Amino acid sequence: MGISRPTAHKWIRRWRSEGEAGLADRSSRPGTTPHRTPATVEARVCHLRQTRKLGPARLGPVLGLPASTVHRILVRHGLNRLAHLDRPTGQVIRRYERDRPGELIHVDVKKLGRIPDGGGHKVLGRQAGRARRSSMGFDYIHSAVDDHSRLAYSEVHADEKAATCADFLRRAAAFFQTTGIDRIERVLTDNAWPYRKSFAWQQALADLGATGQLTRPYRPQTNGKVERFNRTLLDAWAYQRPYTSNTERTAALADFLHTYNHHRCHTALGGQPPISRANNAAGQYI
């Protein structure tokens, strides 16, 4: 049978005394752990982690504990990765994911300095680039991210006025329709004036049959999926290489979005690209 004689006797004894219930798997955890770190010390480790954002190698000497012990404590309390914490408060971020595409769309605007013709500081050097940038102004990158699939859509505009935001939302909805997301149920934004007060934005929501939702004031992490997308947008598009003009950078956005949606592996999706979750095969989403 491939098991030792003592193991066979153990299972026979359990079966004779408890029946089939005795054959179920049991925890191998010890009944007592006398050498476990006291709860008061664990609480101090967690407090220092959340307030000072230090790692095990630096927390250990402060508390007189081995770094390995500190690491196990942080893992036990879900504090081992700073990415899981809200940086200002140190609280563990509550992560969520909607059940179906279109149930919730995250929308945000990222302000980005324009590039003068001939290039900015990445092409000309910091001193020369600084002298040329003062009069260029800013672009406003409007982005929408589907909560379930992480599918993203972005446009570059000269402002973030109400009419611009409303028209962007309509075009974003049209893009999502091409991927099988036929209906947007809710749209989550920050508390900027166009989203709170403008008739144009409310009309766009009504036209789509969607409900608007605002984040808590001063809590951008509530809209975390589009905030994280903004970081990827900067790293993989805006700052990915030196551009010689604003037009060149804007033209590169479409290629970035295609790569992001169709080819870029997403860790939260099991290494699959966003499009893998968005295509609405018959009967997949109801």
C-alpha cells in the first residue's frame, strides 16, 4: 500500500473508534506552541510596520527579534507586503473585484506635462529641457478601467472640463461594447467638480443607463484599479522612451493600449491579459 506499519495501525484505530469520520484529514498543528512570540510583541511589530513602514531586517534590531521571526509575524497578520497597505494610514487595503464585466467602471484623469517639439529633458538634458517646458502646458489623460476584466481605455485631451469628461465616457462605453461589455452599470470617480456637479456628466450616465458613484474624499485608493493603471500608463507609455514631440507620444498611446489589453500578462488575472475576461461568449455572463 506504500505506507508504513505504524501509519496503517493509526488509520485502523481511528476507523474502529470513530468510523468513517475518523479517516478525514486533520490539522497537524501542535496543540500548544509555548515558544510563540507573545501577543504584545506581535502587536508592537504590527504597529511599527504600519507607522514606520520598516521591513523585517530593520524591525528586528529595534525589537530584539530575528528578521525571520518578524517576517513570519508580518505574514500572519497580512502586513508582509507594503503594496497591501495604504501608505498614508498603514491600514490593510480591502481589495475587491466585481463579478462580471461592466458592473463597475473606474474613471480618472492624469495630468501630464506636454513635450516641446525637438524633445524635453530626456532628449536634450535636464537643464535645456527645463528651459523649454515652462510654456508648454499640460495634457489630461482620461482613462476608464473595467473592474472585473481590467480592460482599459484612454484618451489624451487638453482639459478635464465637464463636456470633455462626458464625451470621453460615451466613447469609452462604445469601446467596451466592442469587447462584449454591452452595459455599464456603475461608474466610480473621484470628487472633481465635473463628476459631482455637471449636468453633462449626469446626462452621459443617464444615456448609458449607468449610476455614478464618488470615492470618499481624500481616499484615492478607493479608485485603486484606475490609479494603478495610471502608474502603468506612465511607466509603459509616457516615460517608456524619450519622445521628440508631444504628437509622437500621443500617437504611441494606441499601441500601448492594444498591448496592455491583449498581450500584457496581469498578475491579478492569473497571468492572462484583460481581454481574456472581457469577451462575452454566449451564456458566459448573464
